[in-house]
Amino acid sequence: MALGVVDLPGSSSSGPPKPARLLATGCAFLASWAAAEHPRSAATGTLVNFRHVFYAFSFPLDLVRNPFAKAYAVYAMTDEAYAVNASLPERERSAPRLLAMRIACETYWVGGGLVGVALGAALPAPIKGLEFALCALFTVLTLDAFRSRSEIPSVLLAGASATAALVLTPGVALLTAMLLFVALLLARHTLTAGRPAEEAADA
């Protein structure tokens, strides 16, 4: 139940695990301040979720007129909702479709978490290896990125960032890798801005 409770106010893939652990131990008050449990955890969570800021630049929130509906549309902005909307032709976008998309995403996010908790509690013992499912997901996404020639440099930069972070700062490897990756992406964008797409793909 802890995961489902945390999913409602904060439907972000990088947010629920730590508060859920606190709620599971009865520390409801501490759970509300989970981001401040450790400065490193807060910094990492902020950096991971900062991507949502950029979604607003290209998301057609102007289609949603009702202020309450618009507030919900902003709250329910997730990677999945953004990705589905980005693939829609502009002529097919509408306020009802945007809101229905968000409601569907949040329903399967929260509902999926609750179903997972129920199934996990019903299992007689932990299933070894099941925790690799999330790693497998990101592995598949990485392989998909390799299929796009224009994204190969970004994948290589990510690998270089992770390697450097593990060697230089093993205690804070995740935070260091993310900071390095952001810096390298900004440098790449600066170098390739204004260049033809074919040349930029080779950079």
C-alpha cells in the first residue's frame, strides 16, 4: 500500500522508492520529507526529475482551457504521456485527448503499483532475479537508441560519463555521472547547433 499512497501525490518514476520504504516502516512524517533525508539523495532526485521542466516547452497545454483541467494536466505530466503526445500529429491533438491520456497514464501507474504490492504480498517467497526487470527495460531502451544513428553520440557520452564517475567518485557515481552527462550534452549541442542534421549526427 505504501507504494500506491506515494504514487498518488508524486507520480514520478524516480520518486516513490525512498518514501515507500519510510512509509512501510511507519515513518509517515519522515516520508513527507524524504527528499531531504540526505542532501545527495535530494540532489539526485532533483536532477533526475528536472527533465520535466523541458517538457513544458513543447507540450500543447494551450489546448486545455479550463484552469482546473490545465492544473491537472501539468501535475500528471509523465514521460509516457509526453512520449505519446509527441508522436501524435498536431491536427489530432485536443484537450479531451490530452486529459484522457493523462488519466489513463496515472491510472495504470497507481493501479499497477497497487496490483504489484498485492501480488508481491501473495507470493510465498521473493523471486530471485525479478529485480532485474527494470535494468532490462533500460537496456532495451539503450539498444533502441543505438538504432538511431543520430543518437549514437549521446549513448557513447552516457557510457563515458558512467565510466568516469565509477572510477573517479565511486561513492557518488550516479550524481557525478548525471552531471557529467548533462555537461557533455550541452557541449555537444553547442558544437552542433546550426549544422546540418547529417553532420550533427556524426558529432
